[in-house]
Amino acid sequence: MMMFRLAAKSNVPPYAQLAEQVRQALMTGVLREGDRLPTVKEVVGSLAINANTVLKAYRELEHEGLVEGRQGIGTFVLRRPDGPPPGTHVLLARSLATWIAKARKAGLRDADIESMVRSTLTSSTSEEATA
Amino acid sequence: MSAALATYGLGRRFGSKWAVQDCTLSIPEGRVCGLVGANGAGKTTLLRMLAGLSTPTTGDLEVCGRRPCDDVAFLSDVGFLAQEIPLHKRWNAEDHLRFGAAMNPRWDDDVARERLTALQIPLQQPIRTLSGGQRAQVALALCLGKRPRALLLDEPVAALDPLARREFLSSLATAVADGDLTVVLSSHLVTDLERICDYLVVVAASRTMLAADIDDVLASHRLLTSARRDASVIERDHVVLQRETTQRQTDLWVRLNGPVHDPAWQVNELSLEDIVLAYLGSQHPLEQKQQLGTVAS
Amino acid sequence: MTWLIWRQHRMQSAAASVMLAAFAILLAITGVTMANDYHNALSSCSQRGVDCSGLTLFRGDGAIIDLVNLTVAVPLLIGVFWGATSIGREYDSGTNVLAWTQSVSRRRWLAAKIATLLVTSLLAGTALSVMVTWWSKTLNLYHGNRFDPLEFDIQGLSPVAYTLFAAALGLLAGVAWRRVLPAIATTVGGFVAVRLSIENWVRPHYETAVTVLDPTVGKGTPNGAWSFNTDLIYKGQVVDGPVRVPTGCAGSGSRDAMTSCLQQHGFHFRSTFQPASRYWPFQWIEAGIFVGISAVLVAVAVYLVLRRDA
């Protein structure tokens, strides 16, 4: 059963955070096809948030075709979002950890690493756009 | 969607001082409405009038379709939790449940009892030996066992530690998720409210500054920043709540009436807390969009 | 509502019942003893053919007599412990808001509270009065003083009326102050002030006092009457200070002989009093006054509770 978390000072609205966490869980394999998502009441009770926030998140996921709500029973996972198989994440995470260790050893601070990642993302996106 | 709570030009005066003035609100059914404002802004007075504990000086109001009055039909629909969390100190929680059963025709003992047992609150111990958080939960259980359609809470978590606060709001959130309940809770902290509320009312100095769905509030308020320039076009097209001008820069807190066309203005989102602060410091009470009408009795 | 009333009053009902029962037993025992002593002494005295008006009795009963006299304070205690706390404590702790935000109307809650207070006060006051009046029968016969201020206050209708008054006063004080301590202070002050004022300045005038010159020889002020004063008159003037008994009367045998001798020398007695026959009318008038005041106090309390904000 997956646990939700809400980042307190995030600019991302709560319902989007919840939806994203479900997608992440589907990508990494924590949630699989046929699993039941936590009920609205369970989420509301553990996070002390408004029920509409949860409903909105689940509705968005339903629109994307990732989950399906069954009246009176719950909300169930239909399929994984398009993306790499679960194992890929683990492999990539490991190589990332190795690279970060190298960067730190070379003297980069975490803030430098973060801005390097961000600028590389941006430039590679524009490269792909022009390619 | 019909309004669970509605006020029309509501006002309450104590001697020569107005605690609430010109309050016109319409809170839809099923909302969790946060009532935010500084101490002394009129939150408690407004809630007490909605609960029928205080008589308005001017204006009218309607709760669950009825004007507040001293009879069973109104009283059983509306629950109220006062700021001091009044309970009988020498009684225990069990006594309070029996009290609830004796005083309310629609009493649902299972609902109240299950809450307390789930939270592991001892039912046989005198209330005065329980912690603040536990007392708040007993009082909440008492309110919910009554099965009201509207629940009014006056600063229910102000005196609680962070854990008790989270547990209380959790309990409240699950109660609302069960359906059929409209909640108004007041606080002087926005952070308490923004997780659990989907509707917001801001009061300052006895006046209502804002009353709207939180999603709409977040979508319609922006911070406009630019190198120092003339703001008259913005002021004409939108509502400027606050401004800050330095030699080099102009900042405007704005409620937008449409898109901003001038590219010289950088448009930034605002947190709910920043929006509330802007209203608390502004001079624009909520415009009276509704006519003052009489309430069907 | 019934459950609430019972839950809130069970301790005080138990305590009051126990105290009244204990007091009843004490009075029952001593009262019967005193009645027996009196009748035995009276019959043995009349057998001996002696003047029985000078019986000396009940010297050792001082403690119980004092205790019975102290019951004059019971109405005030009830006003403080039952009246001032009745609604005053609810305002003080905020439980009035708790009660008024359930599903019972404020009116119904108030009616139940007031009815309970008045009924229990009535019962307690009546029980007390019945016990003390019964017990005092012997002393009333012996001393003939039931019309005197203290005795008037603790027998008959008075304790009942005073208890109602004290309860009503406590009730209003609690409602007006919304706090228990000031309510108690007001109840004590108000009760004492009103009781003393009426007893000293109003009660003597319920009917015009009777003035009699030279009452029946040997009787002085009639037995059982409420005596205001007895003056000695000589040559039309009230005699202040010591009097020289005229030589002719010095050797008179009995009191009656002395009295007629003095009269022949121009001395007269003038007595002002309320006759014994007026005892019950006075009881009713005083009770009526206090019940009337109580009704006004309760009415004001009702108005305040219903009209003010919670």
C-alpha cells in the first residue's frame, strides 16, 4: 500500500503532487496493475487535507487512463504510464549515484550539481527540439 | 449547488463598536471553509451569530435553510465548538457521550464512540486529566455524534501542539469525507487552514475582505513585478490590493479580472498566505454583489 | 434533559439528604426527650400545687438549642451552594454554550434548571421547617416566645420562604455576574441585607401594634405575644432609670400583690406588642413578601438568560 507525502512549501498544487506520486509509484513498480489506490478517506485521514484534493488527483489519473474508479469498491490501477520498465529506474539511479560521488570528489557543491543538471536538461531539450 | 450558510449585510455592534459589519457571504454545501483574520477581527462573533448564540444587530442570515432560532429543528442541524473547548471537567468522556445521547434526538453513539476508541482516548478518566489534544477530540466527537449538517469551529487548534493539531484536522477531514457536512473553521494562521479547506473567507477589522473557493483564489491572484513604472492601467483593469515601490522596482499584489497584456509586467503566482496578507493590509472590502433580501423563515 | 439534571445534581442531593436525615434523627431524639421532661415536670409540679410558671428546665440542652437556632443560616447556605452555582457555574466554565449547542432549546434548558432549583429548595426548606417546628413545640409552650425574631425565622413558613428567596437571589446573581465567586458574595450580602431590613423595619408594622395600659394583673405582656416594649408610667410620664419602691409596697408577698400596690400609688404599666393570635397572619405576610421578591428575581434571571448573548 503506497503512502502519500505532501511537500509543505511547494509551488506544485497538492492534487498534482498526489497524482505525480501515483505515476512515480507506477513507474517504479510500487503500484502494479490491479492494485487498489488508498481510499479518499484514508488519504484524507493520514494527510489532513481536503477530500476534493484527492478526488481531483484521482480524476486526473482517470482521464489519463491510468486508473479506474469503481463505485463503492475503490479506485484501481489500469496500466503503467508510458515509460521505461521498472528495472531501468534502479539502474539509472545507481549510475547517477556513482556520477554524483565523482562530482563531489572533484569539488562540486550540491548546488553546482543541481544547476548543472538543470542547464543540461534545458539545453538538451532545445537540442532535441531543433534536431 | 445551494448555500449551506448565507449572510446578508450581517452586522453586530457592542456598545459603539462594530465587531462585524456588512458581511454578505454564501458558503456552498459540502465545503470546508476557512475563516481567517487577526485576533479581534470578528471571526468569533460571526461564528456565534451563525450558531444562534448571538443576535445580529443588522442584516440577516440563514444556516441550513433556516434563520438561527431557539428550537430543536435548527439546533440539531448545527454544531458548534467554542474556542475554550468547554467540557464538564469533573465528568469523563463516557459521561459526555451519555450527555450527547440525552440532549440530541439524532445522536449516533457509534460514530462518536468509534472515534474516541480509535484515538485510544480513555473513556473512564475525568476530562481534567486528559491532554489538550484529547479534550479537543472529545469535544469534536460530541459535535459529530450529533450528526449536524453544518459544523462551526472557533479556533479549534489554536492551543494544541503540532501533533495534536494534525490529528484533530485529520479527524475533521475524515468526518467531512464521510459526506453531508459543511464546515467553517476559524484560525489566525493560514497554514492551519490551507491543507484542509477548499473555501476561504478573510476578515479584517470587522469587514469581510474575501470569500471564494481556494482554487479560484489561487488562480486569480498574482504578483506583478516590473522596473518602476506607472500602474494606472493595471489599476483600471484589475483590483490592486497592495503595492510596494522602490526607486527601481514596482510590485503589485493584484486580483486579476482578465489577462495582463503588458509584457513589461512579470506575472508571478502567490501562495495562499501571501494573498491573505495582501488582503489584511488592503483597503478593499468585498464588494456587495448580492442584494440585501429577506430570508424565508 | 432529565439525565443532565440528575447527573449535575446527584452529589448535592445525596449530601443534602444525608444531612437532613442526620439532623432529623438528632431532633427526633432530643425533641421527644424534651417533651417528656416538660410534661413530667408539669404534672409533678401541679400535683404539688405550686405555681408552675417558674419551672427551670432544659439547662443542659444548650448545645442542641444553639444548633437549632443556627438553622437560621441554612436558607443562605442553600442560596449559596445551590442557587449561585446553578447557572453561574455554567457561565463560568462555558458549559452553558456546550448545552445550548446541543439540540435542546435554551428555553427548555432554563426551565428545567430553574424548576429543579426551586423544587429542591422548596423541599429542603420544608423538610427543615417541619423538623424544627415540631421540635420547638415544647419550647414554645415553655417560653411562649415563638413570635420573637429568631424563633419566628426558623419555624413555620419562614424557613421555606427564605430558602426560596436565597435560591432565587443566588440564581440571579450567578446569571448577572456569569461567575461563581462574585455571585456568592452578592448572594450573602443581599440576603443578609434584605432579611435584616425586613425583620427590623417592616415586620413590626404588618399590623399596628397593640398598646395596653395595666394589662391583666400578673400577666405582663400576654404569653406568646411579640413584645416591643413595656414602659413604667408615673403621673403620665414614662419612667426612665431606677425607681424607688414606695414604702407601702415593700413588703408585698406575691408579684400580683406588688403590682396592685404600685398601681394604687400611681404607677402603671404600658405594654406594646403584637398579640399571639397574629402569629400565623404574620407568617403568611412575611412568606408572601419573600415569595413575591423571589418571583421578581427569577423573572429577571429568565429575561437575562434568554435575551443576552450566550
